[in-house]
Amino acid sequence: MPGPKKKLYIRTFGCQMNVADSERMAQVLADDFVLTDKAEEADIYLINTCAIRRKSEEKVRSLLGSLKGLKQRRPQLILGVGGCVAQQEGDRLLGAAPHLDLVFGAHGIYRLPQLVSRAAAGERPVDVELSRCFPEAPRRRWESPPARTFVTIMQGCNNFCSFCVVPYVRGREYSREPSDIIGEIGEFLAAGGQEVTLLGQNVNSYGRGLMEPVTFPELLRRVAALPGLRRLRFATSHPRDLSPDLIAAYGELPALCEHLHLPVQSGSNRILQAMNRGYTREEYLDKAARLRQTRPDLALSTDLIVGFPGETEADFEQTLDLMRQAGFDQAFSFKYSPRPQTQAAAFSGQVPDEIKAERLSRLQTFQDDLTLKAHRRLVGKVREALVEGGSKRSPVELCGRLRTNQVVNFQGPQDLVGRLLMVEITEAHPHSLKGRRAVGPPLS
Ligand code: SF4
């Protein structure tokens, strides 16, 4: 009889791609390890890192330092670092942290069982090799699937935006075979799953280099046709590659949620050019308008960088103006942070930190106002919500997500988690909504 499984703890930093990668780590180790949420009892502790900003990298280094004590108390513990910082730093991490046992990059995830065995035997393996195709992964198991899942459809990026480290740490762009994607989603839906988010650094360029060329809108249509799918989302989109066919898909596919995350980064054409983004503010606004003509209730969210090298007050004002014209429902905004290997790190005209901080604060206040206005427009409306879990604020409240991606808190029993139901929006707050369950049984 096999003994009880050992325990695996994963600390995840960064974006949804990293969340999906952490799920993959748990899955490839599932024969021998079961996930725990208690770091103190772990046999393996993996840190899945993000290198997109210097601050996220600093957090990882500080966490790694603080784990020295745990490793001393549990010498058998295998401590590993994966993800983008691991890819970027490789064996330098082993030199900087003598208590670290294992370093693995974006594609090393799939070789974790062998890497863990080598670490258990006393080696300190480093695997930061990037394959030249989409790595093969074992099938996910869906004994009791969550209501929503993330499915990686491509890896890497060829765009080389001048501020971004992703092409260096995740490698060139590789698409996953459509049959593999459809198979994974079909199994998730057959087991009772309802919502799928397709993930990639730039999903709009999906399909290049596949044996059977399939465009991203074609993939969406194939996924949307699968029985049982209630909601379909995707992230992240590059505005330059947002094709008329993809805009048309918003008019055709009822399962495709009325939300698009379309990172604009700046509203100044001069800065967009220096960022190597490949579109102008006019082109971005034109695409946003065409999307809203096709799907009038579409919610639009974005990413914004302030203080990119050379950004003047006039450039920054252009960004505020674009935000107003686009009417973003939500924005994730950050101070520009120079990253190793990227072109922009060497640009002249680096903006002092106090100016970046002041602009970021103004921009966030501006967006909070736009978001609150969008939330107020929802008050009194009845909307479909997928119940994701208990609310963080109150033990008697549930937390649901609207098709337009806003979060709504409302009272209800825990057995509604994972169900789709109608909620009447009663209050608008800057970061969430409050509601009450509308009369009628759950939709699923
Ligand atoms: S599109 Fe640009 S910002 Fe997005 S991952 Fe690729 S290089 Fe980075």
C-alpha cells in the first residue's frame, strides 16, 4: 500500500498566468504530493515568482530570505523557486540563497517530478531551459472541479515592448494545439465546470506556427460550441492584434462574457511609439468604439504605466484624456520600473520617482471616479453572478462575479458556491458592489 502523500505548499506572485502555472505545478506533482495551505507542514515549498516589476522581484527575495528559519527547523524541506525570477536569475539564485534546493523556469514546471527527486537526493538542480514548442503536460484531473478555471493556450511573446521582460523570461511565442485545448476544456465541462478563461501573454496572435493554422477567433468559436459552457473569457489581448473577426465574435457568441481586458499602457502617441506598442491612441479608441457598437454592454479594463522614460506632463494628460474617452470600467496602473535586458531600461529621460508617485496617485483617483460611476450605473439592475466563494468581509456573505467582471457581495448560504444565479445590485462601492439575490432558482 502506498503511504500517505507528502505535502506541497505553493506561494504564487504575479498574474493569472502564474496562478495557472501554480495549478500545473500541483498537478504534475499530484502522484506524490497533496497541496496544503500551511507552509509550516510542507515537505516542498515552491515560490512561483514574477519579474514584471522590480517591487515584485524584491518581495520574492525578501520571502526567500525569511524562509531560512523554516529550512533550519525542517532540514528535509525542499525549497524551490520557479517562474520568471527563476528564469531570469538561474543559478545566481542558488549562490544568493544557500538554503535554496531547486530553481526552475517556465518550462521546467513539466519536469518537476524529476527535479524534486534530484533535490531530495542532495543535488541542487537548475532547469531554466525554454523548449521550442508548447510543453507537453499531463491531463488535469477534475474529480470536483471549481466553477471556473484558467486554460493556458499559448506561452511566451514575440512583441518586445520596450519595457517588458516577458519575452526574455518566457521565451518566444508558442501556441498549444487546438485539439489539446478543446480536450482539456471538454473534460472540465463534463465534470460540471462552467466558466473558462483562455490564457496567454498575447492571445490575439494565437495560432501562428501551428500545423493546422487556427486563428484566435476560430478557437473561441470552437470552445464556445462545447456543451455545458456558460461563460468564456480570455486574457491578455494586445490592441494591435485585435482583429475585426475578434470584434465580430463578441456579436456572435453568447457565452463570451461582456468584458475585455485590453492594456493600453499610455494615452500619448509619442510614448506608445517609444514603448514599441504598434498602435496609436486613435487606433485604440477606434477599436474600443467598434467593440462597444458590437456589444453595447461591454466592460473595458486596461493596464497603464506612468512615468515611462521621457513622459512629460503633457503626455500624462493625454493618458488621462484617453481614460476619459475610453470610459474604462477598471484599470491596473503602475509606476514604470526598469527591468534587466529591456530596451527602455537604457533610455534617457528616466522620470524621478516622486513624479511617478504623484502621477500614479492622480491617475488612480481619476480611475476610481470612472469605476464608481460605472458601478452606480449598475444599481437597480439584475445581473447574472457566478458565486466564487464566501465574501472576505462577512461570514454570512457570498462573493460573485458578474459577466462584466465586477465583484458583487450578497447574503446567501455556502451551498450556492459554484452556482450561477441572478443578483439585484443595491449599492455601488469603488472596488465592489453589494446586492441581494433575485427571486428564482439558481441558473445552474
Ligand atoms: S505584448 Fe508586450 S507587454 Fe505583453 S507580454 Fe509581450 S512584450 Fe510584454
